[in-house]
Amino acid sequence: MAAPFQQKLTVEVAQKNCPATTSKPADQAIRALARIIGRQIAREQFRKQQSIEADDQ
């Protein structure tokens, strides 16, 4: 089995009062992070289910 693929995620947080900050990039970052977390949860559930099915056989 191949070694786990590791990803590095960098998130920069800006204060709301900062004039250079717009909500669109922040919203995009939040959505991207939510997708990454969701995919990780799905992978873990899939692996757990595979393990359970392998034990049953």
C-alpha cells in the first residue's frame, strides 16, 4: 500500500476592519476548507467501512 499523501494547507486570517479584505476571497477559502474537511471525513468513513467488510469475510 502506498504511503499516505500529505497536503499542506496555509490559511491567512485578516481582520474584518482591514480595508484590503473582501468577503469573496474569505468565502472562497472557507468553502475550500470545508470541501477538504468533507473529503477527509468521507475517506475515513470509506476506509472504516472497507475494514468492517474485510473483517466480515
